[in-house]
Amino acid sequence: MNNLFVKENAFAITLIISIIFLLVFYILSYFQLIQSTESLALIGEASRWCERVSGGVFREPINTLTNLGFMVAGLYILHKLTNETSFNEFSGLNKITILYGVAVVYLGPGSMMMHGTNTEWGGWADNLSMVMYIILPWLYNCYKMSNWSVNTLLTTYFSIVIFYALLRGLFGYGMGIGLDLFGVSIGLWVISEFLYRFWSPGMRFFSGFLGFLVLMIFGIFPIDVFENIGEYWWIIFFWLPGLIANKKPTGKRTYIWYFAGMTAYIAAWLIWLQGNLTINPNSEFCNPDSLIQAHGIWHLLTAVSTIFFFYHYRSEKSV
């Protein structure tokens, strides 16, 4: 049995667990054992994500099934890594690459549980899956620019995940302290990538200001931040990568894959806005009965972006 749970079996184990999840999730959904009772009153209405709420197996069928894209992407990554000769820390099967592949796979089940059930716990699982993915790239960058060991990276990662899971479950969105960890982590990722490329003692401090540029891309301007500093107190985290990054990285990356991933993600986010009736209630692109759902496209495009980012980190070469 011990020989089964070895890194060489990462793809096979993840594939089997994924199939088991899909079968169990379908059976439980088919018999209506995990759907929200509150959502029964919404059957026939458009959900927050535009698709019409169904009384069938899944509350939002298209928005549920398009999450298969994440599972396929993650399994592709793990398959690519299997039996591969390692040429950097993001190639071959190791603790970091397996974690990345599994995190991509889990984006699928996490989101499925929300769109398939329309439950609070489904929303928790979905949000947790997003955080489990998004914190990994910037933590990995910090690891590459510090004296962290792989075990320090993994301990930090799982500590954040457990801490977030508990507080998100107890206090809901914002964890009771007004912190959107997913949103902040997008900024930390961009900051840490910038710092990796342009590392210097001075850049360690300057890089934090790049977070304001990321906020502006998402429509939040510095004047908004400083007029509502109590709401945006978390900008202090923008200087976290610079604080941790105490040494110059020894590698160089080809950024074509990074920009391809960011282009795919931003395009997906713009489409996501069209399928969010809370933000855009009069969206002309919202057709609740269409087989093409804006939120479903968001799932597929972001799944593609995870592959692009995978290739970005694989492009690293020692200098």
C-alpha cells in the first residue's frame, strides 16, 4: 500500500479521485440530497450568475459542467509532469509541481459544489478552491527570492489555507476582518513577479506601490483607497513580497506565457462581469436559457490560463 502513494502515481491517484468525486457528486445531486432547500423557491429564476436555476440534477447545469475544464487542465499538468526529466523546480514530479496540478484540479470540484447546489457550504468550497490556487504562485515567487526551504513554502501554504478555511467558514466573505484574500493575492502575484524580474534592494520597497496599479485595472483608484482606508487597510500586504524577498533570484523566465495567462484571465474577468447579475443586473449578454453562459466561459478561459502559468514557471532557467 505504501508503494501506491508515491509521487510517480500522482496523475493516476488524482484521476481516480476525480472520477470518484464526479460519480458521488452526480448521485447525491440526482437524488437531491445536497441541494439547497432555499433554492427551491428560485427554480425558474435567473441565478446570480445569470443561468436559470434548474430543478434537475444541478441547479446551474452549464455553470456546473464547465468546471470540468479545470479538472482536465490539472490532470493535463500532472500527466505532463509524469516520467519527465526535471530541468527546473517546476518540471518533473515534486512537492511543488504536484501541489500546483492538484490545486488546478480542485478548482473544478470547488466551483461545481457552488453552482450545482446553490448552498452556503458550496460557496465556501468554491471560494476556498480559488484561494488554494491563487496563493501558490506568489508564495512560490517569495520562496525563489528568500532562504525558505520547500518545507517552509508548504508549511506556509497549508497554514494559510487552513486559517482561511476556518475563518471563511465561521465569518463568511471577508473572514470577519474585511480581507478578500483572493483579490489581495492577485496583487501579490503581480508584485512578486515584478520583483522577481527586477529585483534590487530599492525595488523591494518600490514593488509594493505596484499594487495600486493592479487595483486601478480592477476599477479601484488610489483616491478611493485613501478616502476609505478602513475598508482598504489590507494594502499593507502589498509590501509583503518585498519584505520576504531578501535575495536576488538565480533564474530568468520567459514572460510570454505569463502575459498569455494574464490576457486570458483579464478577458475571462471581463466576461465574468457580463454574467454577474449582482454587479451588472441589466447585462445584454445575460441569456438564462442559453447553452453559452458568460460564467461558463469564465471557467474555461481561466482553466486555460492555469496552463499558461504552468508553462511560465517551467520557462525558468538559471543565469
